[in-house]
Amino acid sequence: MYYNLFAKLRKAVILVLNPLDVLGNNQVLEKTAINLETQNFNQVNQEVAADIQKGKYNFVYLSPEVFLNNAMFSKVYHDSAFQDCLALIVVDEAHMVYSWGLVANKEAKKSSAHKQHQDQAVFRPLYGELGRQMMATENTPVLLLSATCRPIAVTKILKSLKIPEDNIAFSRADLA
């Protein structure tokens, strides 16, 4: 579990961007079962947002649309206290940055990582704009997770997220 990467003395908040609220809800249940403070931002009011801003939660799950366009989350995200606690940004199902977000770009559409998406219209274009918000952190590490990302998509995703290739490491385990 990537939460264990951070020293116990540090109050670490891990922000997880995922494509479906149901995935976030499932992960909240799993983390809560092992006594980690966890919140899905799709179920937030002002009080919970204030708790997130203070770093109460170990994991905060949200969609790219909330990450980029939600005024309440923007206030939390740009707060210096939250930035001090923000230890990692995880993009779950990172191949969606390419498949859903970058297909709007004609070059990306011609070199689709997933042939079934090649001729579809743009589904969730904000996936292609995540880099602009990620750049607003103090060098917070980014973890991109995907089991189905082809090399051409990796190159396009890194460019979109403004991550230099010399700042990445790949871990590819065999799937059984």
C-alpha cells in the first residue's frame, strides 16, 4: 500500500483521482476497514471540506472534474495547510488520461492506445488537462497507475501532465 511510503510522524494526505465514483466509494470502504481516515469528495459538505483542508483524512478520492472545476475543492487544494500535508497524487486508471482526455487532440486520436476508443468522440476531456492543476503543488510526487497503458500512451500522458521523462520510474509486474 503506497500509504506506507510516508513516515508515521508526518501527517500525509494522499489524493486519488479515479474515473468512477463507485471505485472511490469501494476504496473508501476498504481503507476505513483498516482504520485509515478516508473520504470521497463526491460526498462533501463545508464541514468535511474543512476537515480535508486540515489534513484529517489519509486518503481523499475524487474525479478529475472535481479536481479541476469544483470551487470548494479548489479552496482546499490551494490552501497552504493542505499543501503541507499533501504527500502524493495518485492517478488511478491513468490510461484514461490518454483514452478519454487526449483523444481530442488529432495526433493522439491517430495513435490511439486502445483501438476501441480510436473513433469515439471526446468523452471526458478534462482528463487531458490534469497537468495544469498538478503543477500548482510544491513538487508533490505523482503516481500513475494502469495495467493497460501502451508505450505511445505513456509518452503522451507524461507530456500532458508535464512530467519530464527523467523523473519517472516504471514498475511492471507480470499479471497472473
